[in-house]
Amino acid sequence: MLITFSDFTSIPVLWLQIALAAIWVLLILLIAWVVNRFADKPEIVRKIVHIGTGNVILIAWWLDIPASVGITASILASAITLLSYRLPILPGINSVGRQSLGTFFYSVSFGILVAWFWYLQQPQYAALGILIMTWGDGLAALIGQRFGTHKYKVFGTEKSWEGSLTMMLVSYLVSSLILAGTQGNNWQTWAVSLLVAVIATALEAVSFLGIDNLTVPLGSAALAYFLSQLVLR
């Protein structure tokens, strides 16, 4: 039986939006499963999920998916990640050799930011917070583990200056791109982005129990929003 274009147009827009977001997340989880199945690199698996799933915020922003969908997804993801610490639901994602609630905090931060900035009709700040965590923290960890020779400790957690520099540069790039695209290419954009990058890097350095997966996206988004409101008035 042939499927025509009219068949797709008869599907409610909301379900198409949810389907696109779900397909993206399932694709990332499939890639992570394959890597976990054939390669013994749990940190790589975790970063695939960390970076890959975080980009769903762009799909939500682009398609203007209702906040209720994002909040519901966040609650479900949070519940699943909590169970995964006890049950082998997400093998390889949490097994990083340290006690951490980072995956849970990551899911919670998504729901909070969607609820907050969708309500304000300023979804760009939710995307900014999530993507700084997604790309900044994700790449900082990978670069720090591979090239991090200059170490320092914050509250007993070891970090590297190479990883922190990566976090700052990526955070600045993410913030600059989003703010320049939504509020214009001006000195305020670059100044706000610089401050956001510095604070995001400081928050990422304090990462005991994975709390940075909550403080970095929330702190970055809140700072970018309030500073932008201040300097653009």
C-alpha cells in the first residue's frame, strides 16, 4: 500500500513534532548501544549520549514543541536514569567509575529550563544552557582526559586546565552564536557571552556527584537571560 503526502498531512502536528524528537533520541541511544556493545569505552558511550541527546533542545526550539512535552520527557528521563543506577537499564551510560548523579541532574535541568523559558517565550536561553552543558562539559571531559597534563583539584575533584580552557571556549562559542542570532551582533552579545563562559567554567569545575549537570545549564541560562535584559534595556 502506497503512503502519500496526504497521509502525513493528516497526522496532528504535535505528534509529528514528538516523533522527530523521539527519532533523534533513539538514534543517539542506538549509536551508544552499538559502541557499548563492541567497544569497552564507557566514557565515550556516556559522552555520545550526553552530547547527542542534548541537541534535542534545538529540535524542540526549531519546531516550537509545547513546554508540556519537554517537561513530561524530562520527568520520564529523570525516572529512568534513577532506575538505571540500580538496574541495568542504560548499561555503559552511568558506569564511569565514580559515584555520580550527573545523568539524573542532566534530565532535571532540561525540564526546568523548558518550563522556565518556554513560559517566558525566550526558548533561546534554554537552548543556551543545555548546549553549554552538552558541548562544553562533554568536550572538556574528553579533551581533559586525552590532553590534560596540568591538573588542579576543587573540593577533591581533579580537573585539568586544558579541559577547563575547552569548557570556556566552547561555552563562549555556544553563547555567542545563540545570542548573536537572536539579539544581534553587538558588543553586548560578546560581553554577556564572555561572562557566561567564565561562570559556566567555574560551575563546571565544582562537579562533585555530577551536580555541574544541574548548575551549569541553569546558571548559564539564568545569567545570560538576566544580563541580556540588563544591557539591552
